[in-house]
Amino acid sequence: MHNKEVTVVSKTSRMASRLIPSEIIRLSGEINQRVLSGESIFNLTIGDFDPGIFPLPKALHLAIRRAYDEGMTNYPPANGVVPLRKALSAHIERRMGLSTDPEDILVSSGARPLIYSLYKTIVDPGDVVVYPVPSWNNNHYCHLSAAQGVAVETLASDEFMPQAEALGPHLENASLLALCSPQNPTGTVFSKENLRSICKLVLEENRRRAGQRKPLYVMYDQIYQELCMPGTQHEHPLILEPAMRDYVVTIDGMSKAFAATGIRVGWAFGPREVLTKMRAILSHVGAWAPKPEQMASAWFLQNIPEVDAYLDGFRAAVGRRLNGLYADILDLRQSGYPIDAIRPGAAIYLTVQIPWLGRTVGNRRLDQVSDVADYLIDQCKVGLVPFRAFGAPDAGGWHRISVGTLREEDIPLVGKALKQGMDQFGD
Ligand SMILES: Cc1ncc(COP(=O)(O)O)c(C=O)c1O
């Protein structure tokens, strides 16, 4: 008798069958399940806002209702309604000092489809995409576009921002360099010097290619740019090196700036030939932002006093949470507890070090990163995301805290909960 070879037939494409679901959504879902069954846990995992704590700007809310009342419910143009692209051009000029033709702006249903279509526009199967780790979702976009991802590890001493020297050696073969500042998951930003050096490397590389090869493009995701805390400066490649205009596609949107993640309005600006293809891809996908939300965003963004007042209040509220947690964690560290954090600069994230691997509690030993995550949830009643979910190595015990669901009165309770967990360590 000879063995019959068993062939497992995949019922879907290889790409689909190898998709990895989001670790963050899984973690958050598990915690929410436990909360629903009566446990009290701070779910600081997901990069979203609790609308009860961080509601939409009132003027945006009213504008959305008005757009529905006025019956603006048919298909929008594939690149976004003209009033929104005009309003965005003015908004980009006012907030960043960059002049952008409305024709070079593409609107879509949030930032995600724009990132996807940018990858699909630039990357041929097997092309190299360089990105830092930890970073948000580049591994998944590489998978979707059959790219060869080159993950460049960053250092805590650089606040986990990728440095020009580390990226440089990987650029020669790359089609796309994916950057994000303020960065998810770290809440840190590029320094002017470092970003300028990276731009110089990209420009040199493109001079070497001299039109003989596809250029090296940069994705610059600045979706958290409005959430820079006082003392943190947002930098942009086009401001530092205007010659980058031919190579940079900027990704931005309403989601994080206006606690509007469910509204689904995002935009990109960049070289026209790239945006035209992104638009063509997205028109087949049908990922345009809903027309009422586009019109409402256009009206809202032109209402400068409302925009500025909202952003000032929002930034301050996020800052109180980030700085409050940071101060409590530093106090714990100074009292000798095994915990540390990086000074928060921007976004809704705090980078915290929880080096608890190998610790014991009774006869329980925290041997794996997942044991630490479980201990955080079971004992401390705090859910955080380990940097492993952002492609980074486990060394160091680094985690992301997201403050979008944290009530002001609960800020001191998080530090207390972490302390109480550490007080039980037996070693
Ligand atoms: C860095 C970064 N870019 C893009 C997005 C996606 O934004 P949107 O909800 O507009 O698709 C996120 C969401 O978490 C993000 O963190």
C-alpha cells in the first residue's frame, strides 16, 4: 500500500488565505467581550475615540445633518466633490503653508483606501517597500500588494523614529518608503534634521535612477498632525525639500484630527500622475467618501473659528491624558517599579515599557509576551497593545497606550492599576 498524497485545496486566493487579521482589533474585541460580561477593564488598545468622551465637532455634526436634509445623497465624483477639494486646498495652505492645487487632491473613505491604492499604484509584485517597525499596518499593505517588505528596526533611544542612516542602505532597490509622523504607535515625530536627511537620500536615489527606473516614492502619513502637543513640531518633506514634490504622496484625513473615525473622509495629495492612478483604482473599488460627509467636511473646514476652537480643546484634552499617564508612570519608575515611558509628543498614544517577562506572581510566571498581556488584563485590568502587533521585536517589553477611550477622571486610576499589578510580583 502506498501513501496517497493529500493536497489541501485552498478555497480562496493565496493572498486571501494568508491574510493576517488585525491583532489590535482581536485584542480590543476580547476585552470588550469581558467588559460586556461585567468586568471593569480600561480598554486602552484601539486607536479610536469613545464618542461619549470625544464627540465630533458640533458644527460638523450639524453640517452632516444639513447635507442629508438637502438631499446630497447621490454618487460624488470619483476624486471628491469640488467644494471639499477647494476647502482642503485652503486648509492645507493655512495649516501647513503648502500650496496644493485642488486637482492634486484625492478624497476617499478615510485614509485606508488611499494607502491601499497608493501601494497598488506604485508597487509591482515583488517590489521592495521599506518601512520602520514599529509602524501601523505596513506589513498588511505589503501583503495586499505582494510587495517585499523590508522592516527597518528603530531604537527606543531614537523614540522609535526611523533614522536616515538606518533607512539609507535599503533605498537602492526600493519602490516605496512608507513613513508616518506623528507616528502610530509611538506618538513621536520626525526631527527636522532627520527628515531632511531622509529627503536628501530619496532625492539622491532618484537622481541616480535618472528616469531609467521607476522612481522611489515616499508615502507620508500625517493623519495625526493636528494632535501635536505644545513643544512638538510637525515636519513635512515638501517644506524641508520642495524638490520632493515629485515623489511624496501625503495621506491625511478627518478621522483623528476631529475624532471623526466613523465619518470616513480622508484625502491624499501628491504628484498628479500618481493620484490619477490611485483615483482610477479607487473608482473600481468604490471607496469614495459618502457625499453628505464630503459636503459637510467642506463647510466645516471653511468655518475657521470652529475648526480652531475644536482643535485647541481637543489637543488640550488629549494632552492632559498623555501627560497625566506619563507623569504617573515616571513616578512609579522613580519609586523603583519596573516600568518606563517615552515622553509623549503627539497623536493619542503613549509608549510605555513593561519589562515584565520572567516575573512571577505566586506560582504564575510571565514567560511569553502574551502572558504579560494577559496579566495586564486579568490583574491590572488594563488592556494595552504590545509593539509586536506593529511588527517590532519583543525585546524591551514596549507597548502602546491609546487614550481615545480614557475618561479624564480615570487618568490616575490607570497608574494605580499598574502599580497594584506590580506590587504582586514575587521577585
Ligand atoms: C497612521 C494611521 N494612518 C491611517 C489610519 C487610518 O485612518 P482612517 O480611519 O481614516 O482610514 C490610521 C488609523 O488608525 C493610522 O493610525
